[in-house]
Amino acid sequence: QVQLVESGGGLVQAGGSLTVSCAASGIIFSVYDMGWYRQAPGKQRELVARITSGGSTNYADSVKGRFTISRDNAKNTVYLQMSSLKPDDTTVYYCNARHSTLNYWGQGTQVTVSS
């Protein structure tokens, strides 16, 4: 059974930092491209950051220079380090694992940035 379990969300003041984690099980983690998405109420889910199995990364323009995605294949975990957080970053963040036609989602973790 595949599980992606996010953790680390919470409340932070604007300008602050927060790191969210996603622990994967039931998959061969090292071959999966991993990503973080977010979805605000009434809006489509959008890509925040992605890291390939080979370690290449890409980011949404809105988070470039502020967020960093990384992975630890030994721990089957992907991280999203968020800094200089803004109230607009407030929403639910979802972990995604993708390999070929296989596509899995976590349950999401809430990040709230207060002004």
C-alpha cells in the first residue's frame, strides 16, 4: 500500500520559515519524481516545486529564491524548505510521487502565514 505522509505544516508569521516533509512508503522512492503542490480554496492545484529521481529541480516562479526542495532517498523523504513566507503562501500543501503512469498524492498539510 502506497502512503505519502506530509508533516511540518503549521502557523508562521510573514517573513518566517517553515519546512514540510513527506515520508513515502510502499514505493521504490529513488525512482520516483517527487513534487510539492498547493491548492487554495476555489483554485486549481498548482505545482510549487519538483525534484526528479536524478535530483534536478524546478520551481514555480512565485516561490523561486524562497523555497528549496530536496530529497533523502535513504529516508524515503522529500522536503520543502520555505523561507520569506508571505500570506499568499497560505494554503494546503500536497506531496506527489510520480513514475511512468503511476501517480500518488498525500493527504496534505496546512500552512498558514499570518501578516
